[in-house]
Amino acid sequence: MTDSKNINNPVGQGGGQRKRQSRAERQNNGPHRNLDRQGAADRKAELVRKMREKARAAEEAGQASDDDAAASQS
């Protein structure tokens, strides 16, 4: 038998018993990985948004305390 032993033509498997994989899927870059990346990007965007909101709130609180300190010194 002269069949090659690569993933898309395994010896002894016969035809149609294993899904033919694309090159990207063989390198673990299939559609499931794209979904994982999208989920990670969404989580990162949410984290960045929360951090910016906290920084903005802290900055506003800092300005308010500076204004109070300046008013009390006058």
C-alpha cells in the first residue's frame, strides 16, 4: 500500500471516517480559536473600560478635593 500517513490520508482509516482538516485547523488556528480570540478581546475591552471609568472617577475626586483645599486656604 502506498498511502501516505498524513492527517488527511491516514493509513487504515478508509475514506470518510475522519474530517478533512484545513492547514489552519492542523495548526490549531481553526474557527474555534477565532471565537476564543474574540472572547478574549471582549474581556480586555471591558477591563479597559472599567479601568478608565475608575481613573476618571479618581481624577474627578482628586480635583474636587483640590478645589476644597484651595477654598479653605482663601
